[in-house]
Amino acid sequence: MKLSVLSRYLVKEVLQSWFAVTLVLVAVLMTNRLVRYLSAAASGDIPADVIFQLLGLKSLSYLGLVLPAAFFWGSCSLSGVFTAIAKWRR
């Protein structure tokens, strides 16, 4: 199936926005979780050598939460770009 130029542009823009929003949201969530794990390790609740294993496992569960929201926000930002282009062309 061959995509038109406009379709390729739309797919590229949506995927770039989606990827950027996903990276930011995952980074924020993982930083928050890392601070909690470090606090728990400092108090002796969990061993210090399993922090990054727990963080890696938790990142997989966060992806299921983040991906739909990131796709929505990426699509919304794309509609904002098209609105700005339409106003500029008037």
C-alpha cells in the first residue's frame, strides 16, 4: 500500500509527537518511582541492589498507562500545528 505525501507527513508528525510525549511522561514517572525506591532502600524496606530491577519492571507497567495518553496528546498537538498553518495561510 503506497501512502500519499500528505499521509506520510501526517504519520511522521503524529509518531514524532507521540514519541516525544511518551519519553517525557515516562521520564517523569520513572524519576518519581526512583525517588520512592531510594527512600525505601534508605529505610531498609528493600535491598539496594534490586532498585534498578524494580524500576525496569515498573517501567513496563507504566508504558501501558502512558502510550494511549501520549498518542492523544501527540494528536492534539498536531491539530494545533494545522490550525496555526491554516491561520498563517489566510
